[in-house]
Amino acid sequence: MAIVDNTLPENLSHNHPLFLHSTNNSGAVLISWQLTRSHNYSMWSRAMRIAILGRNKIGFIEGTYKKEDYSTNLTDLWERYNAIVLLWIMNCGSSDLLSGIVYSSNACAVWKDLKERFDKVNGSKILQLHGAIATASQETSSIATYFSKLHELWAKFDCLAPDPGCDCPKSSVHEVFMRRQKLL
């Protein structure tokens, strides 16, 4: 019969993913708007990722903090934080999405499911953004307002059509091309 050590480490570092900070409670609403469907998924997921990263819990949705990677004396803490991250997702989702989340027991699985269902990048969205960028004009707006509008459109475009994200030569060629596009 194996003896399981159920004692918790006395001093988990504040940088440890299972460190329980007083602000990391299940009732927290991390962002001020809710995921409703695919029309706001991109902005919602980006804002949620930032909020969850800021709380040092990003590995729960990315799948890098796996229960089996922790010793038996930390699995209860892992379960608690996984549940808290699930509740954060529920608190920032519309009520019609709750039934698909509430029966899940893994924050990473829910995050992947939401991405699969709502992260639908299609050519018409990219074309619409590209058209809005191409036809944007300053008109009577201030330079700052015009620049902010263009910056927001390009940020949305970059989310839908991200760069390759590697250090290979083709990636740098793509980056130069995109900078030239933005300049034009």
C-alpha cells in the first residue's frame, strides 16, 4: 500500500501556478463584456488570455498545467484552480453558452471547444477589414483619431491573419511585407 503525502508545501512561491492569491476568486469577472458568438470571439479570447495571463493561470487554458504533472499533494490545489478558471470563463460568457461549460471538468478542454466553435476566420471577414483599411480616410477627424482607427483595424486584421511567428527567413520577408502594407 502506497503512502500518499497529502500535506501542502508551506511556502508556494507567488510565481507558482498553484499559488492561491486572495484576488483569484471564483466570482471574479475578468473582462467587462461577454462572449456571445463568433462575432466577438476574437476580441473576447484575446482579452481573456491577457486577464488570465496576468493572474499567472494561462497554463490552465493552454494545457501546460496538467494535473498529472503535479505531485499527489498538489492535485487538490490543481482541481481548485482549474475550477476557478472554468468559473472565470463562465462569468464572461453569455447565458446560452453556460450549459456547454458547466458540465465540463477541464478548463483547457472548454477553451479549445470555444475556439473550435467560434474562431471561424473566413475570407469575407478579412476582405471586409482590408476594404475598411483601404478606404479609411481622415476627413474631418484629428490625426490622432484617424491613426487610432487605422491602428484598430490593423490590429483586428493581424488577429485574423497572423504572421508565421518563427525566426525563419520567410517569416522576416512576411513581416517586411506587412509593414510595407501598413505604410501604404
